[in-house]
Amino acid sequence: MVSSVGFLAKLLGGKGAQLRPELRAALEDEGLILIEEGLSGSVRYKKFRAPGKAFDGKIVPQTMCLAISQARLVVYGQSGRVKLVDSAFDNPRVGMLDVSLKDEGRLAILVDYDKGDVPKVSGQVTIVAKTPNAAAIVEELRARLPAG
């Protein structure tokens, strides 16, 4: 049985999210640690407000790619066209990120704008991605993100 969220994400996301060649090259120059492309998942909004946008409880199916270099974490959706996260580990705003294992095959990256100083943006966005490497990705990110 095909899940409707997975099916819709693939339908809306095209053949699968992939990093653009120039971003991949930059990450390789930074010391690419891992890359996962074509991941199914979702983006969930909780009390999110930004100029021209206000979502609470909205869940959007998403096909995404995720990469970790020595310098940063990137997560892009919609065939690599939409930036969900692109944050250097030495950026003070990286403290807005929290990563967890939802279950054995899914990881969650919480972006809590209420913890940051992003002008005119508040609320939370949770990016959930399905991957058999979820536990290893969570472990890698927890080693690089500030404790909080």
C-alpha cells in the first residue's frame, strides 16, 4: 500500500529532490560528510508567522534532500529549489535548531524562530524526513549543534 503523503510528495516534488550542482560542489569544498537525496517527508508549521504568511497546524508533504558538511547543514525541498535549512554550525542562529529521532526511520529538525532574532518571523517549523540513516544523521547533527 502506498502512503498518500509519500505519493503526493513525489507527485508534487518531481522525480526527487536533489542538490543543485553548485551547492553540492560548495559542500564538497567544505568537507561533505553525508548527503541524502529524494527523501519523503513533511514540513509542519506551528504558530508560524512571517511577512505575508501565517500557518498553524499546516502540514505540507515534501520531497527533500539533506546534506551535512564540516561547516553546515542544508535541507532543500521541491527538487532542490526551496531552501528549508541552510545554516552554518558557527552561526549564532543555529541555536534555533533541534534534531530528534521520531522513530527508527524518521528524523525531525525543529526550527524554533522564537529562539532566534529573525526579524518579523515567529513560531516553529518541523521538517520530518524518512531515511534508513535517521539515527546516524541525528547523532552527527547532535555532535555539531549546540546543546540546548
